[in-house]
Amino acid sequence: MKISTKGRYGLRAMLDLATHGTAGTPVYLSDIAKRQGLSEKYLEHIFGALHKAGLVKALRGRKGGYLLTKQPDEITINEIVTVLEGPCSIVDCVTDVKSCPKTATCVTREVWSLLGNKIEEVLTGFTLASLAERQTQKTQQNMPMYHI
């Protein structure tokens, strides 16, 4: 399984929104694009899917932009990735038993199912809030120390 740029960039953009969209202040997509070094047009496509799934809301007008629909600690990484990439299924036979005639007796299917469950478990274990906290820690650790 490989997460596409849609999933990776979408997660980065949602993390940016969680970090900069505090106190109910909408965030412009152009600002997210600049901070993240991403195409604004590509982000429009990504945010369309996130909006349709109910993870973000769009406010139109001069003071418009995007807001999260829930608190960052209520949005898991799994939710975001699933919206943008689809459900985590390593092989087709895990979700569609009719896709393979050996499904009932195949022990490798059990491995693929377990692996998919573990990936989902890891992604569900992180929220936007926990990633934002980790990002702040990493940023602070890598800031140069100035002595006066």
C-alpha cells in the first residue's frame, strides 16, 4: 500500500488548518498552499473531498476560508486518509470475498487482513491535535538557540 500525494498533502493541509485555524478564524487555502509549498489548485480538489465528507466547512466571501468542523482532538488521521484514499485494504479479497475463488481456504488473506487492521489502528491512534503538538515540539527542538 502506498499513500498518494492526495493523502499526504491532505493530511499536511489539515494539520496546517488545525494549527492556524484557531479561535474560529477561517484559513485561506492560498495561505495553506504557501506555508506547505503546495499547489492551491490541487488543494481545492482535496478540500472539496474533505468538505463533502464533513471534515471541513467553507466560508465564502472576503472573510471566508476553511474551518475544521470538529475539534482537532476529535479528528483522527484515519478519518482523513480514508476520505482521501479510501478504506485501508491491502488486497481486494479482504473486503470482497468474491474477488478470489480461494478466499475461504487462503491463509495469506488472514495476513493481509491483519496488516490492514494494524495500519488502521495506527492511523486511528493519532489525531490532528496530537500531530500538532508533535509538530510544535519538533519545531522548537530544531530552532537555533541565540545567546545574548
